[in-house]
Amino acid sequence: MPDRYHQFATSAFGRTLTKRLGLPSPTPLRRHRPGQALASGTVLSGTAHGSRLDQAVHAVLKDLGVGVHEEQVEGTRYAALVFDATGITSSEQLGQLHDFFGPAIREVGTCGRVIVLGTPPEECADQRERTAQRALEGYVRTAGKELKRGATAQLVYASRGAEEALDSTLTFLLSPKSAYVSGQVIRIGAVEAPKVDRTAPLRGKVALVTGASRGIGAAIAETLSRDGAHVVCLDVPAQGEDLAKVANRIGGSALQMDITAEDAPRKLVQHFSDKHDGLDVVVHNAGITRDKTIGRMDRAKWDQVLAVNLTAQERINERLLESDSPLRSGGRLIGVASIAGIAGNVGQSNYATSKAGVIGVVQSLAPKAAERGVTINAVAPGFIETQMTAVIPMFVREAGRRMNSLSQGGLPVDVAETIAWYASPASAGVNGNVVRVCGQSLLGA
């Protein structure tokens, strides 16, 4: 269903009226199109005293071909403000954030970016440094809520030794691919991340997408295929016709299977061992809802949702992380959680429990995955414009669209682009993360 308020608010008369009445005024977001540069415009780069990521940041910016200013130039509109805050070791030094962003933040252009880089607080030996680095989160989340015209803000915590692993994450955050991601905290570990062809980072890779017959799943399959992967699209037999259409459209293959079946993990392992000689990316997108309030929820509805959304994913991951599985070193396990798993939702105790469990899967398996040279992460979508959200009652639907910093719903491709960033071989340092794709929703943490 089209967002008619968004269409009205971006018309000439609508812009005037919404400004006069103080109503939300969503800016059309700039999303990536094949053939376009991943980043353009001029970036203002700043560094706190004693920081360690300046050279690595400038190397990424140079590789992207953007202009870089190290001092603000009056009258310049900036595509991004990037500040290396790793040198901040006490609360007294946090004033350097104000000194850099205070004069410049009003010069962030339409759909611009604000990125702050820090050190993971848990890795700081000094108590005052740990405190100061944790304080960066409050600053960045506030910046995201104050920015206008479709601009976003993110915090990237990079471990010591992760200097050469910044490329994939900085490129994603600076690009239109992160259009509906804002107010997020991302952690990058100290690993060796390979360089990739940015136009086809998944060339030669085999990817599995569950629940791929429509909506977000179809968008994920299309995006991974665009990036060069052969995508195996999986769904239940009842969705076979739609599944085949998606697979044919992207030049992938279709696999009909009930992932909740007892033998599903074994069959998947056998399929990718026999048919594809291995597996590189697994996206657990399959999910269902069976909504009722807690007092009216019967056990069958509870069991159905937990089985599809969580237990099946656990069983498949556990099998894929065994030593004889077809999941290759450098593999990617990616879950689809939900903002409901963070904030809860009326009438969705089963769904919210399952999606919080997906977050738990990421947190509990990240160390084991790393031992195998694999990463595991998840996205947590907010209000995404799909067939499912189109049938939500109007007032609830409008609240979902407007109650975020970008004052609009996201699109399936926004979820897909975030998953493609996780899937890239260059994202080797991104492990154990849960990133919300919600326009910085006002609900949840």
C-alpha cells in the first residue's frame, strides 16, 4: 500500500502545510541503484587527539573517490561528517565532539551521514576511558534524532587491530545502501578482511535464503544475486509457484522444504554438499505470525511461531557449525530478528519471544562461529512496507511509519542491503552484531 501521507508531504503544498502545522515531514530517501557510485560529495573528517583510525579512514575515503576536507569550509554542504573519537580517554575530552560537530552539523546535506568511530568500551583497560567511550552512544543516538532531510548517524566501535577491516562497514554506512539504518552501534573485531570487488563482492559464492518466495525474502535473494552470488531460494511447497518465479528471475535455484521438519538440517547439508559443493551465506528469513494477546494465545499458535522463527534456525545453525558441514570458512550466518524482539509488541508474545531468541542465537553462537572462521549477525527490521504491514489497521500503520527519526516506513530492499553488507567477505570483522533497520525507531533501545 502506498504511503499517501508521504506523497502529500513531499508535494509543494504539502511541504508548506506540514511545516506550518508542525507535522512530520519525511524526506524521500536516496537508495542505491546499480551503476551509481557508492559515495559522492565531500566528507568533513575530524580526529580527536591521539586517535588511531585516521589513516585507515582516509584510505577508505580515497578509495571511494570522495572529496575530503579536514577543516570546515564555509558554504560547503557535506555528504558526511566522520569523526575518529578513539583518542578520547576521559569525560573531559568529550568536548572534542562538540568542537567538531557543533559548527558543522547544520551543513550535513540531504540524506547525509554522520559517523563516529570509537573503541569498544569492554576492551578499554582504563575505567575512565571505558566510561568516555560508552558515552559516545548517547551523543550519536541524539545526533540521529536531531538530523533532518533524511540524514542518519551511526557509531562504529573498532577494536585495536581492526584498522584494516573498516572498509566494508564504512562503505556501507556512507552509501545509499544504508538509507533506513540510523542510530545504530556496530562493532568490528580485529581480523584480516580481504579486499573485494565492490560491484560483485559475492561473485563465486553460494547463498541460501529461507522464506524467499516474496516480500523481504525475495528482496534479499535479488540483492545477493546482484552482488554475484548463486542464490538458493527456499520456501515451503505451498509457496512453490512464487518461489520458482523469484529463483528464475534472479538466475538462482529453488528448493522446496519445511525447515521445521526433523530431518531438515540433514537434508540441507546433503543438498549443498551434493549440488553446490559448499555453502557461503545463510540468511534465516523465514518467519510467521500468529497473533493473540497472552491470555487468548493457544499453545498451537505459540508452538508454530517458535518452531519456524527460532527453533528451526537453531537446529540448522548447530548442524552447519559442525566440522563436516558444507559451510565454508569465511561463511556468513545471518538472522532476521525484529524490533518486536527488542521492544515487545501487543498481541505478539510468541513472535517477540522468537525474535528476541534470534538475537540470543547471535550472541550465544558468535564465539563458536569465530572459531570456524564464520560470522553470525542479525538485522532487526522496524516498520517495513510489505503485504503484511499493508493490512495493519490504518492508525497503527501510520504510527509505525511516523514513529522514527526518518518519519517513514522502510522498504524490503533496506533490509536486504544490510544483509548484503553482512554477507560480504570484506565484513569479516563484523561478528555478533544486531543492527536495527528501522529509521531509528522511537520504540526500543
